[in-house]
Amino acid sequence: MKVPLKYHYDMKTELVTNLKRHATRILSDLRDSGESVLITEHGKPSAYLVDVESFEFMQNRLRGLDGIVRGERNVLAVFILHVMRSERLLRSFILEQRDLDS
């Protein structure tokens, strides 16, 4: 059974009751095809079954993306500190110039 998802692609789906009855076959199909399975309960998405290799790939990708986000935050924080220091220096310079002019 195929259920259209929000992201406009079709995925193999199984009812949770079918999973209970045919877990061995479903897992075997998953291992053979590598195709993830959407488990539904009462017609609503409940869980995904994915093969171990795909899951580990996704976990590694998420860790990598998390590292990129942390790095970008650090770069932004350093940039903000530089801007704040520059503003202080500029204010000091302007005040000194006013004092010199008066």
C-alpha cells in the first residue's frame, strides 16, 4: 500500500497490525530492498522502519550538520564581538575628535 506524504513522494507503507503479524517478512523485505517502510496506525503515520545502514548514514549526516551549525554560530558570535569592539572604538575616536576640536 502506498500513501502520499507531505513531501510528495510515495513510500511503502504497512499497517501496524500487518507489522505485528508479518514482522519477519517485512524486515526481510526491508533488508533486501533497502526501501524504508512507513507504519500507520488508524490511517495516520506512526513510525518509519529503516535498514541499519540507512539509519546510521542519517545519524552521521545529522551529526555533521549539527557540527556545521555549531561552527556557524561560533563564527557569528566572533563577528558580533568584533562589531561591538569596532563600535566602541569608533565612539571613543569620535569623542576624542570632539574634545580636540573644542
